[in-house]
Amino acid sequence: MTAGEIGRVGEAPETGIEATEGSTERAANGWDWAQAEQKILELTERLVNIDSGTFDKAGADRVGGVLADEYRKLGFKVDVQPREERGDNLLITHPYGKEADILIVAHMDTVFPKGTVAARPFSRDKQRAYGPGVMDMKGSQAITLYALKYLISTGSEEYRRVRLVLNTDEEVGSVHSRELIEQQARLSRYALIVEPSDDQGTLVTGRRGGGKYDLHIRGVAAHSGAEPEKGRSAIADLAHKIVKLHALTDASSGVHVNVGIIEGGTSGNTIAPGAFAKIDLRMETADQAQHYDRLIREIAATPDVEGTSAELVGGITRPPTIPSEGSDRLLSIVIEEAAKLGETIGSKHVGSGSDGNLTSALGIPTIDGLGPRGGNAHSADEYLVIGTLVPRTKLLAALIKRLGKE
């Protein structure tokens, strides 16, 4: 353990919240929730105003640096997991947390390219906050930190039961962080995924699984006017394959195959020597994942234009999240804790994936969508509902306290 891995062991953690005159809501110990909301919003703004797209390593590492400093101030140990191709992942535990078996997973990357912040930085009105990644999921990062601050301030020791993975490639399937997430999940009794909730505050108990593939087609170049017979068009071969891939979709069974990006060719009068496509697969069950992965590979391996060849890279990145007895019990606990706070909360199954797919597949009781409410994720109109920051901070803190006592 190095000096950089641990923050202020033996010193009183810094929570940064004090009682103030005129507060409309204050815990018995002097914790001021009105001030906390402002602090949470300030941290959210600070994080939003750092570009951290998945492929922007420098930006993702800047966000990681901010969060690492904040957790060290609370006395947590921050283990930086270096990555060359993506931002560094963070594993955060408490040095006195001998039974750290409550896993929280939150990602630091966004879908927005470098330069987005300059074009439209954090902004807000009375009810909503806006900016790249404000909902998905920089607001969630802020409430997670402040839930732990609250537990520390109120004298609860359950915060030591928490281990956190903050990763930097969730938006592209967590390919580089999967091993770390699964490793930490196996050490845990519960997994809490602080992905944002929808505008109604609904929890997520089921998600479709997913697969991502890159398909490279190699053809033979030739002049399309002088000697076209010598060419073998990679674009023509890819066109046949796109039709076959899309034909795999079976909406009634929850299976969707989509070719979302295509590229190819060198000039208008050249038989295309190369073509490329990105393929996205979504499915409901593990059996479907195996079946459709095989079909995609068969399509890729079979030439549709004589003389072409193909290379398929990728596979199933996220198994489906399927409710279990353990996750059902965890859901009931969340609903009970929310009711104590005066909130009625529901749950649903969604088509998108998250890191909860990975923890659930290992049999770890998982609950997803614990972050603040918002909408229009991944768009220029993405927003976060400011009034849900404190309620979701309270719920996460209550859940940690409840699970930590079991």
C-alpha cells in the first residue's frame, strides 16, 4: 500500500457539510440537507464540465482524479487500475472495511466526444440541470459520494462495508473493466448499480443482454471501367451480409440485430478492396445469446461474393440481467427503505445494458437504476431532475445502512 493509495487513515474524514442557520431540513446530528443538495450539484457541475467520452483517456482520468481526491478525503483507499487504451479504473475500499461486501458500480465515461463541454457546458434552471453526461451518470457519481459522507457524519459504520468500482468504458460494453467488476462482485453479497433512473424514478430489475462485433471484409481492387472483371467487391459482399444480419431480428422474442456503422471503398471508380461494419446484438436470454452469436459468426464466415474473405472481431459483451430470488429480495428491501422516506418506487425491465448485467450473471443479487431521475440520455437535451438528488442520496445511504447490518 502506497501513500497514494490511502487517504488520511486515522484522521477524521471530511464530510464538508455543517449545520447552518435557516436550514429547512437538518438531521439530528446537524447534517444540513439543503446545503448537501447544493454541494452535490456543485460536484455534478464540476464533473460535467470535464469531457470524459469513452475514447478520451485524458478526460476520463481527470474525472477519476477528482473523485479519487474526494474519496481519499473520506479516509478511503483508492487503487488506480491503469489502462492504456481507456481511462484508468478505480477500485475504492475502506482500509478498515474487513467485510466490504456491498459493491457499488458507477461509470465515469460518457458518449460525448471531446469538445462537447466547450459547446454546451453545465447549465441549470430551477428544476433541471443540463450538460453532457449530467444524467448518465455524473449526477450518480455525486450522490454516491454524498451518501457515504452522510453515513460518516451520522456515525454509521456501514460505509466501511462498501467497495466501489468506478470504470471508464461502460458506454462501450465495459470490455476493459469487466474483469475488475466480476472480480469485485465475487467478493460481494450485493451489487448496487447507480445508473440513472428514468423521469418516474423507476428501478431496473431486468435488462437485455448484448453483443458487439466489428466485421472486416477484404476484396480485390480493380478499375471499375478498364478491368472490372478482375475485382472482387468487399462492399457487395458486405451488402449481402447486412441483409442477412438484419433478417435475424425477432422482435417477438426480444432479439434485435442492427448494423449501425458501415464504411468501405477507396474511390467511385474502384472495385472496393475493403469494407467494414459495426454490429449490435440484443437478446433476452443466455440461450439466445449463444444461438445468435453462432448465427452471426456463420454469416460472417460465408462469402457472398466469390474471392472475398471476412474477419469478425467481438462477441457477447453483456449477458442478460434476469431477476432471481436474491434480486427480488433486494428489490423488496429497496422498496421498504424508499417507503420509509416517503417515496413509492416501482421497477421495470429495459432493453439497454449496464454493468448490472455482469454482476447479475454471476448470481449476485443486483439492483439497478438507483441514481437520480432524468431523461433524454445520450442526447443534447439530456437532463437531470435536481429535486431528486437528495432523495436518491438518502435512499442509497439507507440501503447501505440496512444491508450493512444484515
